[in-house]
Amino acid sequence: MLQVNDIRENTEKIIKALSKRGIDATTDLQAVLKADEERRGTQAKLDETLAQSNKFSKEIGMLFKNGETQKANLLKERTTQLKESSKQLQDQLAKADETLQKLLYTLPNVPHVSVPAGNDENDNEEVFRECDIPTLEEGSLPHWELAKKYDLIDFELGVKVTGAGFPVYKGKGAKLQRALISYFLDKNTEAGYTEYQVPHLVNEASGFGTGQLPDKEGQMYHVTADDLYLIPTAEVPVTNMFRGDLLMHNQLPITCTGYTPCFRREAGSYGAHVRGLNRLHQFDKVEIVRIEHPDHSYEALDGMVEHVKDILRELKLPYRILRLCGGDLGFTAALTFDFEVFSTAQDRWLEISSVSNFETFQANRLKLRFKDKEGNNNLVHTLNGSALALPRVLAGILENYQTPEGIKVPEVLIPYCGFDIIQ
């Protein structure tokens, strides 16, 4: 969430930056400033009324003490009026606060200066590419056909049990899935991230804290009876573990990793591009989250990018990195790098990770601060990334490692799954 003081002091700068997202925020920012003026004006009236009421209360005591009962009673009547006025002003202030918060919740994060302007994924910038794309034998299959051929994933059984987008992993498919989870977690903990097991449902406050609500409300599964939401990513519960905290500067950075299933309605997703593992309603993902001092967050972002690179190098998958343009940037992000693995059998790139710096956007919603060396309270920067999302990594492995003899297993995964080929 943007900070009102920043909006007031840098209105034109923010309007220009948000134009990278393809939006004109002029009217919205003016509405925020107007709402804030009304809130501050109401607060000033309330403060004045309460001060006057406190002053009269002291005077009433002195008047009674001095025997000036008539004057005391007159002031008591005036105090009663002031109390009624303060109650009305408190109600007005609460409404003004609510109006201001609702307006702020609608504003996306300000893109970092390095974010290119653009409308959609076609305007993203490729900033890195590594690993040669393998040449497959004639008759090579896409992963959904390979999964059926080698009895690794049963998509139809998932439809029977739940519905489309909920696959059932079987035999070596399930073992390979488990191997990837363990490998990702080991890589993350070896890099200094502390592993957490977190709830898979969160409350509304958590959804607002990390920005999934109200922006993605229609994309989250809502358990209405208990007013809880199934998590779309481990980022939500992990980051919210620190909601409302005041940290000391020497506690930073805080680095976390966790494996969770993720649940996304993916409403409106149809067509050939969502076949097989390309887009699911339930999938597994290992996440990394960092809470950083603002001075070090972009250095940390670079480190996260290098960390994901190292994982993909060990898996020997062809990948590229994109810097997302303003029009494709997530609502909460200031800067995002997307990792895509090349699906050789499908002849297309598949997103497997997003690594983002949210700067103070989430922290302001979370009221997550740190006390600096001078004793001042400041908002932290929050960052997160997938390390990694499993479905498209698995799709890439099945397709890129297929041979006439079977599907080879990446060397780094063999100790985790116990076999080197799927036949």
C-alpha cells in the first residue's frame, strides 16, 4: 500500500511512474489526497474538542472545590455537549479512515525506475538466457502424453475425484515430485533460508496484508463458513507471520523458505496453453521470502535471482529471465524477474518462477517495521520468489529429458528419487 505522505509530497512523480503500468492515476491520487485532507481536518477538530473537554473537566473540579456550584454546573452542561460532539467526530473519523484505506487499497505499487513501460507480456524484456535447447528425436511427445505413456500422472482420475486442474501423481511421477520438493528445500536451507511449515488457509487480514485482497479476491478459493482463504502461494502465510511486528535493525535480514500446495481458481483460463501441467488449480511450490533493510533489498533481489539460476543450472534446463514491463507487473511488485523454462516438445516458454521486490508496499499493509540504529521506526522491504514452482519444472524435465529409451532423470535428483531413468 502506498504511503499518503509520499503521495502528497511526490504526486506528479508517482503519476508518471504508474503510467508505466498503462494507467492514469491522477484522479485516484487526487481522491486519496482529498480523503486525507478530510480525515486530517476531522482529526484536528476532534483533538480540539477533546482538549477543550479536558480543560473544562479540570475547571469543574476547581469550581466545586471553591464552592462555585452554579458555574460548575454550567461547565458540566458544556462538557456534555463536547462529549457528544467528540463522539460524532470519532464516528466521522472512523468513516474517513475507512474511505481513505479503501482508496489506498485500489492503488498498485509504484514500478521501480528500471521497469520498462509496456502493456502486456509481449513488452517484457529478456535480460538473460542460458543452456542450449536440446534437439529431440522425431516423434517426441508433450509432457501430458509422456505422463500417460509412463503412467506418471493421471489427469482423468483428478477430474473424477475433484475436477479439471487437480492431477493425481502416481508411482515414479509422485516420487519425482517429492524429489523436487526435497531438492528445492535443501538448496534453499543450504543458502541460509530457515524452513517453515505453515497453514494452507489464511484469514482475511493475511490476504490484505500481502495484497491478494482485494485485488485477487475472485482468484482465491474462499471457505465461506469460516471466512478463510486457501493460499495461492506460501508467500502469504510466511510473510504474515511477521505482520504487526517491530523488529530491531540487527534482526535483518530475515530469510524463510517453505513448501506448500497452492490453490488458484484461474478463472477464465481455457485453451491449448493450459493443457496438462501448464496451468492447474492445485499445484506444489517451494517459496523463498526475505524481510530486508531498505538499503539492502535490491542487492538481496539480485542474490535471489542468482540463487534460482543456480538451481536451474543444476537441473540443466534451458531457461531465460524476463524483466516484467509495467503492464505485466503484479499489483504489489515494484520490480519482478520472471524465469521461464523452454518446453521443447511444446516449442514454447513456460513461467516457472517470479522473483519480486515489493519495497514497502506489503510492509505498509502489514504494519511491519524495524527500529534503526538511531531509534527511528521504519518500514522494511519484503521480497519473495518461487524456488521453484513444480508443475512446469516437471513438464520441462519430462519433455527435455525424453529419449527413445525413456525419460532420463536430472543427475542432481537421482539421490532424491532413487532411479536414473523412467521406462
